[in-house]
Amino acid sequence: MINLTDRVALVTGGGRGIGESTCRLLAGLGAAVVVADRDLGPAVAVAQAIDAGGGRALALDCDVAERDQVESVVGRAVETYGQLDILVACAGITRDNLIHKMTDEDWDGVIATHLRGSFQAARAAQAHMVAQRYGKMVFVSSTSALGNRGQSNYAAAKAGLQGFTRTLAIELGPFNVNVNAVAPGLIETRMTHATADRIGRPWEEYAAQRAAEIPLRRVGQPDDVATVIAFLASDAASYVSGQTIYVAGGPRG
Ligand code: NDP
């Protein structure tokens, strides 16, 4: 049902975690994939694996908080493959702290990465998508958008992305551009291993305790999210826009 042959995708934060799984899946479904990450090494490894499997991929370094880097990567994608059909904004960080300990750097870093990074990528991508009258954007929110202790910065950014998604769906719908978001619950990646480390808990113990609270009784894997992103990036979801789909093993993980 999902076929992305001849589509061109750009995935920010594509070197690791959910972004990596998304790059591999989109490529497996036929898309040429630009793997963008602030750390070029992992991005190159993902692109090489896609190439080795017979797919098409290009690795580029890009800090999504830097406007010139984002615009340059979008430009390189179009130069290389002639078009840009799919944007998946996966780049993300956490800087958790209770409000009385949260620094300006914690706040600004998270907002700049998630909110400004997604905005900058969307603004650069929409120019091409509107011109070609075709596009799919998928942003990555989180169950933390509903509130999560120690994550006022991250929750604000992830809730903001849901409003951003709905607004772009209204603005870009007339140009045949679909805009949606996924909101993952706890997914096993380097980011969540780092959370367990920070609170001094072995991953297995942390994951087991969290899984007991999740209706499907397991933590998610990056592919659980990538498959939903691929659906939203495809014509199978051509009448879905402005939605946030929770991918959390339950109503909110
Ligand atoms: P990972 O840390 O595994 O992957 C995130 C990738 O984004 C890393 O390669 C990271 O690089 C990169 N990145 C960070 N900042 C930037 C930047 N400014 N510019 C470009 N790339 C950047 O995390 P996940 O795969 O878990 O997270 C992916 C997305 O999913 C994030 O938006 C996250 O908030 C969201 N999410 C994750 C959940 C989870 O449970 N894992 C739950 C809900 C949402 P580096 O390693 O150098 O930081």
C-alpha cells in the first residue's frame, strides 16, 4: 500500500534513533533520502547502509537550529535529486530540569532545536513543495506535550509543534501539502537510555517499570514510530492533515 518510488525525503536527526529508522524505512519503500544530522558520522553510516541495500541516500551535516545550515541542506536535496517531497523533522534533544533549576540554556536549547528547527526546515521545504504542488511534512511531538515533570521546556516545544502542525496544514493544504505529527511515548533510543543513566537507573529496570504503566505493556522501538511516519509521508494518508497521532502503546503512553 505504501510506495515511495520517485519520492525524495529529507530527515533531520536522521543519524540516530527514530530518525535513523525512518531513513531506512523510507529508503526501503523507494524514496531517495537525505540523512541530515548535526553529527555527520552516524548520518554517513545510515546513508552507506541504504546505498549498500540498493537504495539512494545522501548524508549531510546540519544543525537545525542554524538557519543557513537548514536552508543549505534543503537546497542540496533539491540540487541532488531535483525535488523535495517529504520532510521529517526528527532532530531532538532533552535538557530536563525542574523549573527552579532550569537554566536559560536548557530552555533555549530545547526550543531552538525542536520548535525553531522544525520551523526553519518547514519554511525552507515549503517553497519547493508549494511550487511543485505536492508535499508531506511530519513533525515529531511527544506524549510530553500533555505534561511531564522536569520537562517544561520539552513539553512546551512538543505542544507547540502540535499547534504548528495544525496551522501549517491550514496554510499549505491548498497547495496539496499534507502536514501531520506523531507523538511517541517512551521509545528505546540513545535519548531515553541517557534519561535512565541520568536518574541512575539501569535501562532494563527503568524500561520494565515504565512498561508496566503502558497499556500494551512494552516500551516502543524506533520502527514503531517510523512505520507511522512512513504512512503519513505517503499517499495512503493523502486525506489526513493537521493531525497528531500518538504512538505510545496506549492513549498517551
Ligand atoms: P536520538 O538522540 O536517538 O536521535 C536524535 C538525533 O537528532 C541525534 O542524532 C541527535 O544528534 C540529532 N540532533 C540533536 N540536535 C540536533 C540539531 N540541533 N540538529 C540536527 N540534529 C540534531 O533521539 P530519538 O530518536 O529518541 O528522538 C528523535 C525525536 O523523537 C526527537 O525529536 C525526540 O524529541 C522525539 N521523541 C522521542 C521519544 C523517545 O522516547 N525516544 C519520545 C517522544 C518524542 P546528537 O546525538 O548529536 O544529539
